[in-house]
Amino acid sequence: MTESIQLTVTGMKCGGCESNVSGKLQAIPGVSAVSASFKENRVSIEFDSAQTDIAALTQVITGAGFVVE
């Protein structure tokens, strides 16, 4: 089942940060779309809940050095 979430993510300072977060999330099986904005402190993710979950997604973001609020 496809789900969409929007997370508040702080610590992104530039387009490179957006690309870093997007690339790491898109590498997760089940993630179909990612949109990150450092200006809005936001990451939107579409994913298949049968393949991954919100905990795994937030772990990848925090592992990249950012904070999920």
C-alpha cells in the first residue's frame, strides 16, 4: 500500500543536503518518490508500507546527519 508522509527535517543547509537526503531515501526498497526542501525544512516521501516503514525512513535521515522533528 502506497503511503505519503511529510517530515520536518532540520540541518539541511543547501541543495547538496537535499540531494544527499533524497539519494539515501530513494535507495530504500519501496520508496517511489522523494522531495526535499532545505528552505522549508521539509522532506516528502511516497513509499510502499509493505516494504519499509516510517522508522526506517527517519533512521536514514538521522544517519545522514539531520534531525527529524
